[in-house]
Amino acid sequence: MRTLISDDSPEKDENHKIVARYFLITVLAVLTSWRVLDARIALYAKEMLESNFLLMASTSNIPDVLFILVCIGSALVWGRYLILRRRGITNEQSRFCQIAGTAVPLAFFLKWPFKFVFGRTNTRVWIVNQVSDDFHWFNGGGDYSSFPSGHMMVFAAFFSALWHFYPRYRLISVSLLLILASALVTTDYHYLSDVIAGAYLGLTTTFLTKACFEKTCH
């Protein structure tokens, strides 16, 4: 059974340092992407999509099933956790289920206040209407809900938990996140900076969830 990390352990201190370090890197990456890359990548993606009718048609109206995925995934993970607890098993799998089952829906619901605060114009709205792609502070919702990417937040929360508890799946976790990020950007559903911010917030959600459970259990 894995030993719980005490409040003053070196590993916990290192976790805090990682979150802080990635915050500075993320802020720099988001600002750089916003000012230099976002518009160029979005317009290039638009040209690429318009050059292929089938690609344009298949990506023009993709249904948003994130809420359904979160509900089903969370139910499955918590169901597995309850089965393990009923059997008296406390191991890496049960802790993964506990952390992922909490962090994933938490990331889903946390995306809304972030979107409201930043209020950034959606990529396709900006392309079609040629409106400002800036942030409309505390005016999010509807066409102003691009930043951060909720899909990236949710999946980054899940895969960061998988990364921590199952190191052998780290390459798969990173690869799937990169594929998702590429898909969101190249189909003009998000700016690059939206995806970067979503990945960091998802990772941080899992870190904080894990820290809270460890503090409670300790």
C-alpha cells in the first residue's frame, strides 16, 4: 500500500514547486501565443479546412458530448472505487479512481467561472464576423467562452492522474493529449492559448485534488 505523503514531505514540496513553475511557464506561453500565434494559426486552419470539402463538412458542426463523457467516465471510475473499497482493497488503483473521479468533474465545472472571467471570443465567431479576438473581462458565455479550453481541462485532469499513478502509461497520456490539442486547434474550435491554459488548469486541478485527499487522510 502506498504511503501517504505528509504535509511537510519533500515530495509534496516538490509538487508545489512544479505547480508554481508551470504557472510562470504557462503565463508566458499563453501571452506569447495570444499576441503572436493564435490569429495566424486560426487563419491557417481555416484555409486548410476550406481546401477540403469533406474535412470542412465533418468538422463544421461537431456535437459537444463532453458533459456526457464526464458523467459516464466519473460513474465508471467511482463505481470501480466502491467495488475495491467493499472488498477492503486500498491500493494505487483505488487511489487513482478516487483522485480521477473527483478531479475530472471538478475540472468540468471549474471551466465555467474561468470562461466567464476571461470572456474570450470563440475562434469561429472571430473568423466569420471579423470581431476582436481579445478578452472581454467578466463577460463570458455564449460567443465569449473560448478561454480556457474545457475539453483540455477535463482530459488533462484525467491524464495527469493516470501519469502519476501509472507511470507506464505516461507516453500514451502525453500522446493522446497532444492529439486532442492538435484537433482542437486545427479544427478552429480553440486558439492555441486556450488549449495551453486548459492543459495547465486541468493538471493543477488534479494536483490540488490529490493534495486535499492526502491532507484529509493524513
